[in-house]
Amino acid sequence: MKPAASAPAILLFVAAFAIAGCGDNNKYAAPPPPKVTVATPTERDITSYFEATGNTAAVNSVDLVARVQGFIQEISYNDGDFVKKDTLLFTIEPEPYRLKLLAAQAAEAGSQAR
């Protein structure tokens, strides 16, 4: 078999299939129309509202700091609570201050004894 002789045979074979596919029974059928639902509008009152983004800031704020140094033993408030003046907020570990008081009392007693 020669390659040059088989090329026209292949082209003739392809052309025959292309012509056979062009018959009358190969017609386009349109799809059925889509189903559409229709609703009747109703009249009613609506509430208008305004929606916006933004930031909030406290009008009054305060930094909570202790007057003395020490380890916090107890916190007596919750974040966001309203507190009044002179309300106990923290309890600082009393042991170092108790020891300093005893040492000062001992020094005072020693100086009075002299």
C-alpha cells in the first residue's frame, strides 16, 4: 500500500460521512418555554431604617492603676461594670506590707527602749 494512494481514499471516506450526516431528519428542535410564576403585588406599610458602619468610643474612661506595688490577690469587679468612688477594685497581697509593718514596729520599740 502506498501512502499517497491511501490519502485520497481517506478523504473520500470522510466526505461520504459528512454528506450522509446532512439528511432531512437532522432538524433542530427548540426546547420548551420555561415555566414562569407570577405573583400579585401587595400594598403595606414598611419601616424605614438607617444602617451604617462606625466606631464607638467611651465618653469617660479611666486608667486603673494601684497606688502601691505588689501582686494582685483578687480583682473585685468585672469589665464593663459601673463603679462608684472609693469602691474596692483590687486586693493586693498583704504579706510584704505586714512584714514591713512588723519591722517598723520592732524598730520603734527598739528606739523607745534606748
